[in-house]
Amino acid sequence: MPQDEWDAANPRGHLATRLRDVIARRWSAEVRAIGVHGSLAHGDDTDASDVNLVVVTYRSGAGPRPALRRVDGILVDLTVLTADEGLRQARDLTADWPLIADRYVTSRALHDPHGWFAAQRDAHLSRLAESRPAEFSGLARRNWCRASAAHARAVHLAQWYETDAALLLMAEARLHAALVAGLLSRTYFRNRADAVRRTGLGGADMTELSAVLKSQAEELTARGRPVDGSLAALFE
């Protein structure tokens, strides 16, 4: 499919094309590539979907400013970064990897004469091939700690009938437990909702989530380091 071929009835694709044309015309000497990620890149966007537009520039501070706003009733999340910065990010593994890897692997170029988006994908896949299991386990432990802490606070608040606050913390605990599962299995997700849905944690209550966290703690211990250790172990 050509880069700018969208269903005529798709207002998000039409808006993405309009944005590309305006940006490419106004900053023609500054912009190296323009593309989208998220549901529009996957081709399964709906009326509730955003337009996640990425503008790649040759130098820092060039091109349009990053923005998050509605345009013609559609939320536009405009990210602007340099080509070098984008490639560097693609090779950086973080605790949020299960939530951001999709944008590196699945992008749709709207303007990319030099194949920058393909280079970003290759850089990310190369980094994954080079990574060691211990790297993902370490990142998973960070998410486990955040999930466990949020779960403990949620239990405490529920005991004091602070239901709304407990529900918010349970949502946070489910998400970070889902990220643990994604990191341990090297599985990335489309978004937060997809993460808790695909890991079966979307409807987990406090007792069920406690059992999941216990199981994850055992697996992380088996992978070389317990989630709870001595003071000396903190600085190893």
C-alpha cells in the first residue's frame, strides 16, 4: 500500500496525511521523516483512536513543536525528535519496554525518503538480539516492586474503606504486574489496556493479584536474585 493511501472514509488517515503535507511544506529542510504508530499504523483504528504522529528532524529544536491536542475532533499526539535521538531510544531497554516496543516494530511511514523508520526497527531488533536474559529480569524486578507496593497500599486503603483510592492503586498494580509478565516473556503490548487484557490481569481482584505477585517473585528469584534482599544486596 502506498504511504499515503488511506480509506477515503477514514478521517484519522486523512488528518494524518494533511498534517504530513503541512509539516513537510513548512519545514521541508528540517524534516527527515514523518510517520505514525499505534492503531493507525496497524490499520485497525476506530472512531475512538488517536493519531500518533512522529516527526523526525535532522537537528534538535527544528521542525514543529511537540503537541497533544484535538484537531477536528480527533486527538493528535505529535512527537518530534531527531534522527539520532530516535535511533538511540530504539536501542535503550527500559522498564516500560513492553509498552513502547510496538512503536519501533510497527510504524507506518508517511514521508521517509531515506528509510529512517526501517533503520529504527532494525536498530531495536538488533538490540533485542544482543540483550541478555538478566537485563529483562532486572527490568521486571523494578516493575514487580512497583506492583507489589501499589497492591499493598490498595489493600490497606480498602481496609479503611477508601474505595476509590484503592481502585486506582489496584489498576496501577495490575499494569506493573502485566509489565513483569511482558518482560519475562519478551512480549510487548499495544497499550496499557492491551497489557492487562492479554496477561489476564484486567479483572484480577486483590487475592488473585497477590497470588500472581507471589508467583512472579518466585520466578524472579529462580532467575538469579530475590525480590527481597539484604541492605548489602541493594548496592550489588
